[in-house]
Amino acid sequence: MMHLQSFRALRLFFILALPALIGCGPKVKLVDIIPATQSGETGSDSEPNIAVDPAHPHRIVISAFTPCPPMISTTEAPIYFSTNGGDTWHLNCIVPGNNAIYGTGDITLRFAGSSGVLYAGILRGDRFLQLNILRTADFTSATPMTVLVQRDLEDQPYTQPHAHSGTDRVYIGNNNIADCNIPNPIFHCTGTTGQSSSVDPSLDAATAAPPAGFSTQVLEDRATCGQDLPPVRPAIHRSGVVYLAYLRNDPGSGCFIGTNTADVVVLRDDNWGAGGYKALTDPGDGKFGVRVATGLVMSWLGDLGLERVGAQLSIAVDPKDSQKVYVAWGDGANPNNFTLHVRRSTDGGKTWSASDLKTVSTATNPALAINDDGRVGFLYQQLVNPGTCKRSGGGTSCWETHFERLKGSKWKDLPHPLANVADNAGGFPLGDYVHLMAVEDKFYGVFSANNYPDTANFYPNVKYQRQVDWSTHQLFSDAAHTMVVSHSVDPFFFTVED
Amino acid sequence: MRPIPLWIFLTFSLACLLCADGNSKQAPSNPDDILNRATFVFIGTVSKGNATTMPDVKASDSTVVVRVDEVIDGSGAPPDLAGKEITVQLAQPGSVRAGQKAAFFTRGWLMGESMAVIEVAPSREAGNSQQVREIVQAARHKSADDALQNEIATAEIVVAGRVTGVSSGGLPEFPSEHTPQWKKAAIVVESILKGHVAARTVTVAFPASVDPVWGSSPKFKEGQQAIWLLHRNQAQLPGMENQLTALKPLDVQSRDQLERIQRLVKSGR
């Protein structure tokens, strides 16, 4: 037995440590971002998002479903931030609309560029489906973010900006629930067209008074079953080429009853949106936006493990080539076999690879990014049952969080999952999305995972700021390690560079 | 309620006159305002002036490092703060000096390896910590009463009763991952504390969804006994305008709160 353990340790050394020591492996940083002074928290800090300041990449902000400690605020929800490249993290409550259990609702945040202004699209935690578009010039200050736009009946605001000629160009994809028009009597839809996929762009958002140039543009050009699925994802190239991907809900879809039948649609505009995102026309139906894949059956909020799945989508454009664009989505009528797909276009979205570049079964939360070297990064979370993660409590399933890079025509996974953790930390442990981005040649990402502290569950050299005893697999609320707290879900920040 | 001691009243009055720091946003106008805004109150000893414990807070004559001697009030604060140093951004630059022990009335700002807090009024000598604790506790009770009274004021009906059944369907849903998954609870009214009820049973809609949008809204089950603060059009969602709901945690109170709620209903008239 000892021999076997020694062999395993040696093998792990050769797989993980040796490549890094001789400089040929990827450099990976992995940090649980819960600050030391928040060590007592046991919330489900899921559905994280990340913003890295492209002008100063050591400035990083992360969001998650975390309530603000009442000693700071009962009215503003928190962000986490780091000003040293992600080594240490702070919590600052500046997002309007705190909820005592979850903090904010849906939230995505980004920096544009040299302005240093942080933007966010959120659903407030103290209202029901109310969208706010926010900004702050100083995310470390105690001053709440400024509300630029406030609108009812919206879903999944997804923020993506880009700096251009001294301006911050900000695009917030959103699903306009107010426009739903579903004849099924269980729904109360008072809209007219059901063409709900929309974007709120602003061509100069940094300093102008609210609404700072934001106004809504409807993207959907086709008939729907009454409402599109929630994700609307922008991707922006510095040349002014803007892509938007969304999931059109087909007229024959179950339309939020059990399953949806959807098309992956990609729109493009070549001048920062001035052309109305009409650069691509589908050769099949002549409508704006190319249908990358059609008739995809998607379980609607069925459970994959303890996580709900239904509508997953990501898009990324190559910084070196505005015509090279990748899209990833999830589908599957059976939530237990929800499957991710990645496809590519090399002609600006006109045509797409007929088959998947990558297929991952029993997985969710796809996130794509492309670095300045043109290398594609792909982050996702896969349920494995029975899994190999260490655990306390019951169950056999594990969520493995993988980060793969496309090298030539081959995907290369890290030698160890970023996280491989038990799926027994309560419902909704991951959230409806994660995020990955690249600044220069480095990838930055965030995901949520069970924080059960066992080094075998994480990429080597994982760092916790919260009070932990790795040998006993315990978490504590105090530095003296006298007050044990239960395991829960935390956001994990990571970087990968070759 | 005990009268506010003179020294605290004077401290706060002085704060009203002197509080002009940009981070304070609004100058507190009276002791109640100060206590309401002070979400973190502690007794501490100033270690260093013009210093901080956090790299993201720039040292200035408005920042001091303070050793926490005793936490008086601070929900969500680390349990082992006593003896540790934190950063205090002063309401009035230079208002304290190294070695001085004081009662700090602050609100939290940053939590990291250490903490930073912002004074809502200039601190003064600590005095009797038990006295400070009693004053803060009294203020917290009053604040909780105010919040409940505000909720009662916006409620159309306040009843004590028992859930006799829960059913699904018939209420308008939204096609979103945040669908409320409405259910209806039939509540037999045992006493009416506010408003008018036409029948002995009222129907209350509640979201069964545990999605973050609805996760903090109370869920009801058969046999549950409580006091309900019932609102109409509380969710402000189309199609739900006429439904009675109790969507906030404050809207469901345990029955041992009956006398308190009766008092608040009466005083709110």
C-alpha cells in the first residue's frame, strides 16, 4: 500500500510539479476570494463574474451572490476586489439593492479601458426583476455605484465594454421579459412581439449623466414562441466589430414548459453597433443573424446534479482577427446529459464549422475567451458521477471545473481540474454562468465551488484567505481556529498563462 | 427607554456641527441619526495616527489605526476582532491621538485581511462601555420597531392565523429562470390586527422558487401559525396587482410578537 501511495505521489509530481519547475507548464494561480475577515460566512456565493482592468490588470473585481455584512450595509450589495493581481481580496458594498440572503440578483461587471470606470448590469436584490445599469470611477470607495438605467421586467444583463478613442463603449445584452407574448395561460405575458433578445449600448458611458447614452435595441428578427431564452452575449473587437449571440426560442418550442427548442444566433455589426447589428444575414431564411445551430432541445431548469441547467451561451472574438469568432452553448432534453458544444467561424460569422470543435457531456457554464496570441481558452464545469473528489457528507457526484486551451486543432486540459469538489453543498451551487476573459496573453476567470478544504480537490497551490486547517479539512471563523464553520460555496479566482 | 447621557448627547451634538468630511455623505442631525448610521460601534484605543492597516486605504490625517478593545455592536463583524487593529477613517481629521481610548461610531467599509470603517461622527472618550452598549441596544430596538412599523403601514391587512392548505396554479408566471412558481396559502384568520377581511379565510400568494430573486421571500406550509402583514401589488408584476402577498421576511412574524405588533399598529394610527 505504501508503495502504491509513493508511486501515486511520484506520478503526481511528474504530472504537475515537474513541468512547472522546468518552465514548460502553464502557470496557474487559484485563490478562494472570501477575505479573512469574512471567514465566518457560509452562504452560497454562486454565479460569479469577473472584471479585469485591461489598462491595469492587477485591478480585478468579482461579483457573486453574496449578501453584504450588515455592519457595512443593508442596502448595498458587495463586490470583491483585488489591487494586486488577485493575490488578496477585499469586500466592498457598493451595488444598489442588497438582499439579506443573496446580495444582488444577476450581475455582470467589466472595465472598459484606460478610464478605469467599472460598469455593471444587475437585477437588483431588493426588487423583482428590475434591471439597473451602473458605473463607478472608484470601486474601492464607499460610495455606491451610480444608477444609469433602471427598468422593470428584465433578465440576465450581460456587460461587455471596449475603450475606443478616449470613450468607453459599453454593451449590455439583456432579455426583455416585458415583451414576452406566450399564449399559454400559465404565463402572464403582456408584450406584443416576443422578440425579447435586446442590447443596451452606449458609445460614451464613462462620465455622461444618466442614462449616459444607453437605450434599448431589439436584436431578434425572427418570430419566437413568445420569448427568447435569457442569455444575450456581446463580444467586441477593437476594430469596432461587435458580435452578439443569443438563443432564439423557436415558434414550435415548449416555450418554458419542460423544454425549449432553440437556435444559436450570431449577429454582427462592423461599426460599434451603428449599423444595427445587420451585417450577417442567414442564408436559410434571409433574416438578420446567422443561425449557427438550429432545433436544439434544451431542458428548462432541469437539474444536473444539484445545479439547474437551461440556457448556457458564450461567445469570443480573436483580438488578432475580427473575423475569427467562437461560440459555445449547452443543450439536451434530459438535464442529466446536458452537453456543451464549441464551434468556430473564420469569416466573421457567415459560416460555421459543421461539427463541434469540442463537445463535453454532463456539463454546464461554458465560457470562452481568446488571448492576444490568438489562443482560445474554454472554461466549463462538468458533473462526474461517481467522481473522485474528497468530501464530507453524502453523495458520489463531483463538479469538476476545467480550463482547456485550443492549441492548433487540439484541446489541452490543465494537468488537474481547477476544482474537483463534491456536489453536496446545497442547491444552485454554481449559478447560471461563470466568466472567462483574457488580457494580453493571460487568462483570468472565476467560478464557484464547494470550499471543502482538501488540497486534492484543487489545482496545486490553491490559496484560501479564510481561516482553514487543510489537515483536518475544517474552516473556522476565527484566527485561533476555535470556531468551526460549515463548508459552503465560494467564488474562486484563477489565472492561467503559458 | 433610558435617557441619553449628557456626554453622548454632547458628543453627537458636536458631531452635527463638525461633521464635514466628504465620506460622511450626510451630516447626522441628531443622536438617533448617528446611531442609525453607525452599523459598527466599538471601544478602541488609537495605535497610530496618519496610518492604515489596509494597502488600499491611503494614509492621511483622516486615517488612524485603532486597536479594537470591545465590539459594542456590529452584525457580521469577525468574532475575534477584540485585540486586533483596524483602520478608521475619521469624520474629523486629527480628532483623536495615539493612546486615546474612545467609543467609535462607524459604518463598515472594507473587509479584507484587516478592516476599514468610516466614522459617522467624531469619537470621544470611551466612558462606560456598558452604558454605550445599552444606548446602542435601545437604538437598535427602536430601529427594528421603526422598520416593522413602516412595513405595517404599507400593509393592507395584518392578521394572525393558521395556514390550512397550500395549492399550486392559477397565478401568472413569468418565463424566466426567475419564475416565482407561485403557490397559494389559505389562511384561517384568528384575529385581525389591521384592515378588513371579508371572509374567515384569506388567500395569500407566495413564491415557492428558491431562485435568488425569490429566495428570501417567506414560504408557507400547512399548519403554520403566524402573524401576516399582507400587501397588495407588492411584487409589482403584471397580473399580480390584486393578489395579497407577504414577500419580505418582515411580513411574517411569530405569534409571540402579537403584543408588539398591536402596539405598533396602534401607535401608527
